[in-house]
Amino acid sequence: MIIKKGELIKKTAVLLSAAILVTGLTACGKGQEKNAEFKPALPTETSCSIRVAGTYSNFESLESEFERFYEYYPNASLNYVYLDNYDNTIVSALLSDEAPDIYVTATWMLDDKKMAPVFENAEVLYDPSLNIDLDCIRKGARWTAENGDVVMLPIFTRSYGMLVNMDIFEKNGLKVPTDYKSLVEVCDKLKTAGYENPIMGANGNTVSGMYYAFSFPLFCDNVLKKPESVAPLNAMDKSAGEMMRPALEKLQDFVKKGYLNPARCSEEIADDYNAVIMRFFEGDVPMMLGSGDMVSGTAKRESKSEAFTANPFKYKFYVVPIDDDGGFFLDAVNLFFSVNKNSKNLDMTNEFIRFLTREKELGNMAAIKRLITPTDDFSLDEVYSSLEGFPEDKSFSYQETGLNDAVNKEFRAAAYKVANGIMTVDEAISAYGSLWE
Amino acid sequence: MKKTLIVTVDLVIMGLILFFIIQYANTKMHESNKSEIEAFEKMTVSAEQIITNYLEDEQHLCDIWANYINRSAEAGTPMTAEEAISFIRKAKISPIIYGHLISLDDSSKNGISTHPGATDSHNYSVSYRNINLFDNPEEISREDGVVSLTRAYTNPQNGVQSIAFMNYVKVLDEATGELKEALLMRVEPVSVLEDKFVFLKGEYESVEISLINKEGDYLVHGKSLKNSNFFEYYKSYNRLDITDYNKMTEQVTSMSGTMTMLNSKGEECIISYTPLKSMNTWFLLTYIPKKDLDANTVIDWLLLGMVTLGLLGLLVFNYLILRFYNVKLAEAAAAANQANEAKSHFLSTMSHDIRTPMNAILGLNEMVLRESREEETIKYSESIRTAGKTLLGLINDILDFSKIEAGKMDIINVDYSFVSLLNDLVNMVQGKAEDKGLQFNLDVDRNIPVILNGDEIRIKQIITNILSNAVKYTNEGSITFKAGFEKEEDNPESGKLLISVTDTGIGIKPEDMKRLFQAFERIDEKKNRNIEGTGLGMSIAQSFLNMMGSHIEVESEYGKGSTFSFALEQGVRDWKPIGNYEKIFRHSLSEIRKYRERFTAPYARLLVVDDTPVNLSVFESLLKRTKVQIDTALSGDEGISLYRQKHYDVIFLDHMMPDKDGIETLREMKELADTPNKETPVVCLTANAISGMREMYMNAGFDDYITKPIDPDRLETMLLQYIPKGKIAPASEEDEADDFFIPDFIFKLEDLDVNSGLMHCGSRESYMVTLKMYLDSAQKNADEIEKYLKVGDIQNTTIKVHALKSTSRVIGALKLGNLAAQLEKAGEAGDTETLEREIGNLLTQYRELAKELEPLNDIKDDGASDDRPIITEKDMKEAYTALSEFCASFDYDSVVNIVESLERYRFPEDEATRFDALKKAVDNFDYELIPGILSGGEK
């Protein structure tokens, strides 16, 4: 998903993140209650029918939460509905007689005037009377509307990094690298051990492609360290392309050393989701670059991989230690829920959202979907355990950079071309602003 | 059966009942569930019909629209898209039904709608470009009546989940002026369809109805079926291999049926499926939790629970009842044991107590035999002795039967004279047979050895029983008793005694043979009801023979007679043949007519040790005529002292003595090295005649034992056995009259059986001496008993009471003796309570008897100065008659003379008073009183 954002929104987002934290704490945050057992606020015999509309054709993790909610409200009936052409139909759906009570939202909708009705109909979730524990949401996953209202509840987040085959590391007596130097050393050792290209991934220019996961967080970090570069970058100023150099040079270096082999990746990995996962399950790739979406697809594909079924191994997600003192946790919300304030069952809908906005339930949903929970509790899914206690100064969301989507695309195009030898680093930097085709 | 076993069996039965109930309930439950599932499946099929009708109806409405538009085209007046939508807008009734007319010519899949978009009320255009709905437009039917239905999708105009019925129409392309084909869609909210399902639920509250396509994607689905695809959902929660999975998908999408699956909670649920008729693209699924169809099992479990409780209750009740009756049985068993003990006690005392009167009978009879000179009397007396001994034997039979029952019967082999055995048998039976007019034939082999070794008593019992039966059951004819003997070649010291008894009696039916030897069984009871008997005899006889390795054989013909026979191995001690038995028998009869001591042994010396002087006196009296020298000792120590000093030929040692009993005394005697009596046989004197005594005394070191009251004949037999032959001399031919004076008051004492006393003491003189000694020691003995009991010395109390029992029986004080015997038993059993309670009564009787005997002291004195002869009864009667006549004739001189002459005689005590009164009347000249005095005397 490509996020479109205006300048105003960017600033608002950054500023309000802190505001939400304070507000959230005041409104509903009572830290000690974070893990407390859910206590129904409405009569448990209440019966109602709640409809959740979304973009997933299949939303088993949410249906799992329905079941858990029924334990408190056995007479409630919750139903998930996939809307065709969601971007175009959600507004109409909200205006119809059969409007959903809860619906999926995304950050780009905040900036799309056409989608304004989506938020006009959204319940403000930090209303103290709702008693929703927004404080359990991780800082990097918090979003608000332009006016500061919290109308979107993050459900899933994703990041970019690599799946590590822990068995290969263990077999070769290696530790998962924590900084760039150790990453290079590990790659050397793995090559020596017979792994010709220790790092693989989908050779493409998508956010799920290997270059985005490998070098984009380093680029973002450079931008954050140099905020004045944001404007020229967004403006496609050619001179701003220089900001890409550190990231592109490291990428080129990896290719040159043979740690990464784009041609082989193209040959063996057809796409950035199913193919990359299945290739990883072959069991001979020490590190597989990709996005959180790639990770989310692993659970269901374990059983589909004959190689993995025959020789299962342990694997975990890590950010790429691209910098001298480690990697960067690029935090991106994958999916939000908003509540239709015109819902015929608004009280019960809010009760369900209150039920859901807890580390346990959000963690449970994320674990089933194998995406990253929007809370700080990564304990429910061991695959993401490396993110537990990740340093805050190395965690950021893309929106914090203030970069627009065009910059994102330009970098991805540059990285792809440099890695595949289409351009040199210098050529790519010089071509900034016209790299995306 | 043990209690735990019963409870276990009960529990097993209970378990089986419950198992049966559970199985039955399960079977019923399965049947019920099966029928419930079948009903559920029928409901699904019914629902399918309704849904199909509904879908066909809706398709029909769509087709009407299409037909109208197409007819216009066919009629040459084709409608434009706008006109067609306008027509539909007018034709449709419900505002929630949308009509869409879509051009499939290009990829944009744009068209026109009856309703404007939700966000723009002026925009009627509709686009399906981003909705994946028409992948296979060729599959959409152009025929009327064929349902062409979309999946559930989002109506792009209003964002509502909808379904659409489709048909093709021809409309005029305004740009080209040509007809073009467009897709007509009758769009309805899915909720309309879902609302129809509400009416299909019927009796199933939890049923959920879903429609899926061939891939499993839902058109509509209930709350419980998750995922967007039923098959994916099924896979998520139900493990099955690919073959089964494919089979399942094939079945669900091709036929009607029912299956069980697990839902997302892991609960069993029922899915009933059926394809929608006239469409092979949609399939109806009905879902219900399995437990909703199993509702009736609750009743079964309730029933099971109640039955379990009931059975447990029954078990507990039975257990309690069992326990109750067990307690009762235990009490009954305890009572039975007590009764059995009482019986044993009774039997053991019976051997003691019945023997006493029997001994009195036999003893008196012995006196008769000794003193009588009349042939007839001797003959009768001999019969009495024989029958009496037999009676004693029968009493022993009863004891024996009890012992057989208790398994305590022992066979005791002794040397015995076969002739003597035959004598007893013949004496007993011959008379009875002759009394019944039966001929008693004896056929005794003259070669039978004279002394055999075997259990004489038991053999005698066996033959007695057989002979008695023969006499009882034979009314006329004869009884033949046959005795023979067979040598055994391989054993020179034994042979086979062959006995048979043949009668001409009633005989035994073959069917009664088996019952012949059963205890208490009496054959032909009805016919023989007048015949006495317990039915024990043959049973005992057979038991004895079995114990001796033999058995009775019976040959019988009903109505003609029977032969009972047996062969018994006996040891032979003297092979000398008995010779002609009949001759011997007749001789023996004549020999025993008059008592004679069988020997004299003036040089033989005996030692008798007994703590009771009376017993010592009796012993001396019984042997008086044998002239044997007898030393007596009143205690064990005194006896030991004599034992050390003098040589004796036989020593008699009482068992029960205070301080040192007979066994202790014997042990000390045997331990003495310096004694002239090393080889002297020691015989135990005992009042205990119960079984097992013999073994006990033999084991204690005695050479023999003899029971008290002492049988004179057995005593003499014993002495003949033990006194050296050189000291035995023939018996004296001298008769000795025994007319020693016994005062009348002795005969009148109720508590005293003089005849019994006489029998035990041997002579009148001895009896009087014994009585006097009894009297002299009474006070002292009574005081000692009292003293011992007072200090709690039960052992010596018992010994003293034992002595009292013995001496009392010797003098004929049987009642007192019996009471003493009871208390002796109590003392031996440690029953101090009875002892303390009854001892007062005993001492009272003892002292009363002693008081009654006190005149003996006077008599002794009188007897010393009064040498006058005692007047005979005849003389006294004649004198009284004369006095009466002289008084009547007033001849008082003659009266005086007679009285004076009577003064030269001694009068019996009961007549002395009358004589004194006569004398007083004469002295006082009151002659008129004399007739009255005399008449009183006559009374």
C-alpha cells in the first residue's frame, strides 16, 4: 500500500503522536490495567449484530476475536464482510442502510478528500467515557486525524527486514549479526561454509522487494538526521539524490562481494510473497529479505512446503543491521479499524473495540495473522521476538521522515537499478527525480 | 461366602446393569440422534426447495424484464440502455432492488443503474471494473428459467452486499445505431435472502444456513462458519488427508448428505448439505451444533443416574441386611457353639453321672449275686447285670456317636477274651430273642483264639447293634449268630474274625439299602413304627468298622430275612482255641451264680493313697475277703514315704488330691532311686470316666487306671493281673454272713441311698464304718472348703469338693455327690461365680447330712453296753398280738409277764418308742392305753 500524505498531515502526525500519548494516558491509560482481565461494561446478555467491513477477503484472526468476545457476550453476533472495490464502496456502504459498524481504514485515506466521509462517520476513540486503552498502542503505530481525533485503531503493523534461518546459524556456530560489521563477517563465513549468496530476496522495486528491506531504513535514518533534506527530496530536486548514497553504496558493496546475487534471485524467486516464502522454506537460504507481509505468509505455507515439512527449521524476523551500530525498525501500520459512530449498536461496537484494544487481543490477532502487533508486547509470536525492547532511537515510522511517496519510489528504483548493474551509484544519484518509470 | 465377595459380586452385577443401561441408552441415543440428523437433513432439503423457489422466482422477474426488452428489440423497436433502465425502474416494485445494465464489450464493465450512486445523487452510471464478477460471461444463461446468479458482492452503487440475477438483453447502441448485447442484473441485498432463511429455521433455534459455490466461497454464511471459504474453514479446524478432503468437497458439491465436523471452538457440529436444484453452482449448507441434536441424552443420563442411585441404595440396603443377618447368624452360631459345648459338657458329665446310678444298680445287683442263694434270683440278677452293662454300652454308644461326629473317636486296641465278649453278647440277646419266641442259634467256630487284640468295646457294640436289630425286626423264626476265624498266612500274629448274623425277619427292600447306614434313618418307618430305636446303631457300627478297615455287608430279601456280616482283622495274643463255646457258656453261668472272691493273697501288699478316708475304707472293705495286706496313706507325701520304705505289689494312687496330686506324686516316686518299688505297677484311681483319660494317665506314667466308684470285679481282675502269681492262692470256701446292725434312721434318711452305699462299701459293717468316718470328718472338711474358698484358693477348694463328691457317692449321698460334682466342674473351669454362688448350698446340705448322721455317735456307745439280742419282727408281732388279746380279756398279769419277757430283747429304733410307751403304761397301770399304743404301732 502506498501512502499519500500532505505536508500538513506529516507535521500533524508527528506532533500528535506525543499528544495522543498524553491524552491516551489521561483518557484511558492506566498502565496497571493494561494486562488486567477484561471486565464487561454492558449487560452480558446483550444481543446485537455487528458487522465489520474490510479489505481482506479472509480475516480469520478477527473471527478468532469474535469467538473470544462471545465468551463475555454470548448473545452478540459479529460478522466480517469483505467489500469489493473497498476504496470505492466503503463510503457508499457507510451511507447505506446496511452500513458496517466497524470498518477498515488506512493512512492514505486521511489525505484523500474523497474518503472524508469515512472519517466523518468515525467514532472518536479517545473519548474517556469509552474507556478504551489506547495507551497500549506502541508510539510508532499511533495515528490521528487532522483535527487530532483518534479515529483509527491500529490493528496490524509491519516492518522490513529479513527472515533468518536459525538452524543454519546454529549449525555453523554463528550469531545473528547485530551491526554492519558482524553482518559482513557472517556473510563471509557463510560463503566459506558453502552458502554462495547468504542473502536473498525478491529482485524487484516493491516495498516487499529485497532492496527496500535492505537499504531503505538506512536512507530514512539519514533523512531523519538531516531534516532539511526532506523538502528537496519531496520536490524531486536532483541534488537531493545524494541522500541516497550511503544506502546505495552499501547495497552495491553487498552485490559486488557476492553476498547478494540479483540475477540468481530473479531466477529462483518469481514474486515478493509466495515465491520468496517458498524459496526460504527450501532451507538453504541463511537470510531472506522482505517485508512483514512476507512473514505473515509463512505460517500457512509451512505445511505447503514439502522441503520444510521434511526438514523443518527454526526461523525469526530481524531488521537488517545495515548501520555500524545496528539496524532500524521501520514501523508501518498495516491496518486500522474505525468505528461507525452511526452504528445501530454503537455501545456494543465500542465495547468490542475496548475488548480488542488490549495487548493480549491485539497480540493474539497479530500472531494468527503473523503480522507485527501494534503494542510493545512481542511475546506472543516468537518470530518477532527480536523486536522486543528494540531501542527507541532506532525505531521510527515512515511518516516521521516527512517524505512523500514519490521519494519512496525513487529510492526503490535507484536501489533496484544499482543492484542489478543498470546504473552505478553515481548515475542513480544523478538521475534522482526520474528514476521511477 | 465372604462379605467382600458378596459386595464384589453385587458391584459387578451393578456394573453390568449400568453397562447394559449405558449401552442401551447409547444405542437409543444413537438411533435418536440418527433420526434427529435425518430430520435435520430433511429440513435442509426442504430449505433448499424454498430457496430454489425463491431464486427461481427472482430469476423469473429478471427474465421478465429481459424478455420485455428483447421483445422490443425483436419487434424492431429496440430500447436504448436508458430506456431499458427506465422501464426497469418503473417495473420493479421494491426500492431496495436495483437494476443494472452493464456492457461487457469493453474491460471497463461500465453501465447504467436504476439508482444513482450513494455519493452523487445525479450519477446513474455504474462500474464493475474493480469487481471481479464476470470472469466467465459465457456461463451466464440466455435461457428463461435458468438461474444465473452472481456471488455475493458489494453493490458499487450503495456499498451493500448484494447478489444479482442476470440475463442478456439487446439494446440499441445510440452511438452506432445498432443493437448490442448488454447484461441485465436484478441486484438484491443479500440481507433479503438472509431474511428468508429466518423462516427456514423451523424448530432448530441454532441452525445457520449458508450458501457456497463450487469453490466453497460463501454467498451467505452464518455466524459460526468463519473464513471466506467453507472448505478453507473446514481445513483449519479438521485434520484430514488430501484424499478425504477431496472426497468431502466432492460430496458437498454434488449430493445431499450430512457430515460431522469441528468448529473453530473444537466443538462437534453437524453440516447438512444439498445442491440447489436447477443450478449446479450453488450449494446449501445447514449448520447446527451437535449437542443441539443430542438434547434427549440428558434424559438418559438422568435415568442412568437414578438407576445408579437406586442400585447403590439397594446395595447398601442389601449390605445392611446382610450385615444384620450376619450378626444374627453369628449370634446363632455362637449359641449353637454354646449348645454344642453344653452338649459336650452334658455328654462328658453323663458318662460320669449316668454311670453313678447305673453303678448303683449294678452294684446292688452284685450284692444280690454275692448274697443270694436262690437259683432264680441269681438268674434274674445275672440278666440284670448283663442288661445293665449293655445299657451302659448304649449310653457309651451315644457318646461314641457324638465323638464320631466330632471326629474324635479313637480305636483303642486291648487284649480281650473272645469268650467273655461272646458271653456278654449272648447274655444280652438270647433272653430277648427267647422272649419274642425266636430261636437263637449259635454257631461259634471252636478254633477261634481265646485271647484276641482289638477294640473289644467297639466290636461288642457292632455285634450288639446287629443282633439287636435282628431281634427287633424278626417276629418269628430264628436268629443265627455265627462267629468264625481265618488265619492270615502272611501275618502270624493276626487273623480275620468273621461275624455274621442271619435272621428270618422282615428283610430290606433294595431301594432302602442305601439308607441303611445313614444316621437316624429307620427303614420302613411306617411299618416298623412300634419298634424302638434311634436309628443310630447301624450307622455307628458301620463307622466303627470303617475306622477299623472293614465294613458291613448286607444280603437281604424283603419279607424273608437278612444276613449282616463283616470280616475284621484282629491281633492274636493266645492262639489256644476257645473250644466248644456252648459248653463254656453254660459252665460260666453256673460259676457266676454266687459271688466268691476269686483269690486270696495274704502275702501280697498294696499301697492305697487317697486324701479321703472314706475311699480308703471302701477300698479295704472290697478286698477284705482276699486277705490282701493294705497300707493306706492320706496324702501324696505320706504315700511317697511308704513307697520309699516298703515293697508293694501294686500301688493305687488317687489323681485328685490337695497340695500334691496323683500325677505329681507319681513323678516324685519315679524319680526316687532308692526304693524297693522300682518295678511296682501304679494304678490311678479316678472319678473321671470320660474318654481320653486312659491316654492321659498312661502318658503320665501310670500302668493302669480304675474308675471310682470301684467295680469290685474289675478291681479283682486287675489284682490278678498285677500281683505276682506266687502270691495268689485259691479263694476261701468259707461263707461269711453279713448281718452287721444298721440303724433304722439310716434307712430313713432321704438323702442317703443305703443300697448304693452298701454296694460301694462291700459289706454292712464296712458301710457303717465308712458312714462314721464320713460323719467324723464332715465338720472339718466343711470348714476347710469354706476356708479355701474364702482365701480364693480355687484349686484346693475344687480338690476338697472333689473328695466330698467321691465320699458322698460312696456312702450313697448321691444328691450331695452330684452337687459336689457340679461344683467340681465349675472349679475346674475357673467358674468362680458358680462356685461361690452354690458352695453355700453344698455346705448346708453337707452339714445337714452330717447332723442327721450324728445319732451314729450314740449308737456306737449304746451298742457297746447293750448286748441284748434284737427282737425279730415275727416275735415282736406275736408278742403284740398276745398283748392285745390279754388286754381284751383283761388278763393284765399275762400282759406284765410278756412286757417283762420283751425287756430281754433289743428293739429296733422305730419300735423302741412304742415299747417304752408300753412299759410306761404297764408301770403306771394304764392298761387301757395299751390297745391304742399297739394299734398305733400297727399303723
